[in-house]
Amino acid sequence: MQTTLLMGSLLVAAALSAAEPAPIAIHSRHVLDVKSGTSSDEYIIVRGDRIASVAKTPPAGARVIDLGDATVVPGFIDCHVHLLFDWSDLSATGWLRLTAGQRTLWGLRNAQEYLHNGFTTLRDAGEGDMSYGQVALRDAFAKGWFDGPRLSVAGIPISTTGGHADMDLLAPDFRTPPTPNIADTPDQVRIAARHDLKYGVDWVKMMGTGGVTDPLSDFNTQEMSDEMFRAAVEVVHRAHRRVMVHAEGTDGIKAAVRAGVDTIEHGTMLDEEGAKLMAERGTWLVPTLETFQRGIEIGLSQGQEPVMLEKTKAILKYQQKAFDYALKYRVKIAFGLDDEPRVVAREFDALVKAGLTPLQALQAATINAAELLQMSSDVGSLEPGHYADVVALDGDPLRDIKSTANVVFVMKGGKVILSPVAK
């Protein structure tokens, strides 16, 4: 009997061993530790979708992917994207020319472009899509239906009437149907937030001030009252979700922070008092520097309208001073593009030109962004137990941050997405 049991156990063990795929060993002479800024000759051992270990030699039987002198970094994280957007049409009414299906397909295309640029995790910062295509994409990527970054998503940005996300931009005698994101009182904010939560968002976004890329709002103006901010925080935090706020103007930034929101998006007119307040409260800043800078380059092409261009020129004058205040008070900063994915590496360059070191810019898109998303135990660094999100760059980003544009290898969750070698 004992002999029979022993034989059976050995056969089961042999079968399990045969069924278990060989580990993958990703080798580079420059594996970068984004926490310390040091790099070393290492093998990243991948089993399934996770990093099993980081070692000096590969295990027996491992499939080795040798990346030579490429710099290996964790998969990047962008905390401010708009996936469902057709970035070739920047006009105020471009969204009116897209069906819900077309928006979702744009989302799939944009998400996969981010992935091929080394961004394995994204936070969608809100969409004007009543069908919540970003939620559908998040769930489809999580189920493995398509290759795509892992997503954390906001819903339809809550806006006052005439505010930055009021999507009725037509003449009053050609009005579009009312949308569920319009709120002019604290109770209406609660209803709009609950609508988003009902349909499965991770974040509720508020338009705290006017913006740049619309023909109606004034970016100086605080659009949401203090009570409206507090109403959103109350409802959303009780649901164990989080609140992000578009805030350009000084007053709106400070009101949102005092109300207890989790992140400020843009913060382009942040003053010293506001920066100090953000630091004290631990509020994150996602500055999106590049998108305003490139807006001037684009000019009136790609459908950008004259009023938008003039607002871009006006607000850009405040950007550097605001960022200086954020650095002075050590406000927590995470990477966010708010532009089309093909230019995503430009935000690294913009952050460095504004005052971050190359390592700090990389940290903004790795360990900082992971912390903002409350995903530090899964992403943001190359550690055992983390998802095997591995990116290789041709060049050294600590010497030249522009090498972040030279992505030669991408693995997301143990699956090779882009490789210079045979898969």
C-alpha cells in the first residue's frame, strides 16, 4: 500500500512539474533600482505573471531573454490619460462626431499604444462617454480578452453648468440632451457621484475650476463650491473610492485640498499657500506639464480652436512658478500626460526641465504613481511578488531622460508584448 501511494505521489509530482512552464529569466547588465538609482547586472526571474526573484544567475531550465546593455526599468505608470479620445480632433465638439463604439475602439487603440511605449498601468482621468467604455476596457484587459495596460478609471467628470465638462456646447436653440454629470448644488454632486459609482468607476473626477480645452469656462474661476467638494468626498470615500479634481486656478486648488480630495490634476496656478497645504494634507499633484507646452506648438492645427490656444498661452505663464512651489514644499508628484500616447515620453523631459532630476522623473512614473494608485505591493518596482511588468530602454535615462522614448522591450504581467528578440 505504501509503495503504491509513493508511486502515485511521484507520478502526480512529475505531471505537475511537466505542466508548469519554464521560468523566464530577463537579463540585462543595467537593471535599474528606481528607489536607489543604482543599476546592476541581474536576471529578473519570472514565473507566471509575477517576479519570483532577482538573481545573479538564471535557474536551470529557464528561458533566457538577454537584453544586453539596455536599461531595464519597471513598467511605467501614467496617472492622467483620456483613452477614449480621438487626439487628431481637438475641437470642442469632436466628441459629438463619435459613437460610443467608436470611442471604445479609440480607447483600445490608445491603450495599446501606451503599452508599446512601456506604460503597463494607467489611470483614465475621466471620459465624456455615457456608456462608460473605459470601464469596459478595464474589465476586458483584466480578463485577458485583449493586450492592454491594467487600468484604474474615473467616470464622467462632474461639472457645473457651463463648466469645463459641460458637454452641451451648441447654441441654446440646438441644445444636446442633459447629461448625468452636471451638478450645481451639493445634492446634485452626490447624485452625479453615485451615478459614476453605480457603473463601477475607481475614481470620481470633479471639474473644480474652469479649463483650457473648452470654449466656455475660465480657468481662474472656482466652479465647485467648498460644500460641493465636501459632498463628493463624503460620498466617494464612504464607498472606499477616491476623488480626483481638475484644478487650474488658485482658489479652486486650495478649496479642493481643504475638502480632502485625493489628487489635484494640473495645478497650473498653484501658489505658495496651496503648495504648503497640499504637502501638509498629503494631497498628490499630477502636473501634466507637456500638454500645455505642446498646445502652443500645435497652434490651430488638429482642430484646436482660437479661444483654446489663447487660454493655453495665458495659463502657461504660471506653470513653472507653480511647479517651483510644489518642489519647495515637497508636494507628492506623480506622472501624467493628458495628451496623445505617441508623445508620452515628452512628459519625462518636461518634468526634468521643470526641476526634477532624471531619477525623480522616473520615480514619478513608477514608485510614486504606484503609491498614488495604492498599488505599491503590485507595481512600480522590480521586486519579488510584484507583477512582471518589465521595460527595457535603449540608453541610460539617468544620463539622458529622452531615452525613455527608446523602448525596445515590454513585458506586462509575464507576457512579452514587444521584444527585439524572438518570443
